Amino acid sequence: MNTLNVKKGDNVVVNSGENKGKTGKVLSVNVEKKTAIVEGLNIVKKSTKPNAKYPQGGIIEKEAPIHVSKLNRINENGKAVRSTGKVTNIKIKK
């Protein structure tokens, strides 16, 4: 089973690449390809023919997927957090 460190609705920061240091909200996640689409980041231009959604056609800008290894979640304090899968702060009762 594949598990990822980000899910839809998380606020994330980009670690590397053209958008390094920028933050955004995760719009969707593809578990099979291990990618996520982040709002306002990794914008690409795409040519489209006229259709119902874009009656004029032309060049549109949209978000492209980013590999999840380049993303870190932002915690409630506003700091980037690495997901390790380790459990910390366990209190043992004696």
C-alpha cells in the first residue's frame, strides 16, 4: 500500500526546483504516480482548441503536478515539517 506525506487540503512548501520556497494548498494527489497538484505553483501553458469550457480556445495556464518528494507540509506554527512516520512523545505509564 502506498502512503504519501501529503493529502488534499494540506498547506505545503516546495523544497527544490523552480518554485523553491513557495507555498500553496494541495488541490489533488495522484497516489500511483506520487504527484500532487498545488494551487498557484508549477504553472504551465497549454494550447487548446475551442470547446464548451473555452469557446475561444487559445493558450491557457494551469497547474502541473509536482512530485511529493519535493513537498513538505506546513504545521500549525507555519514551519515546514518532514514526515518520517516515526512516533514521538510517547508517555509510558508505570
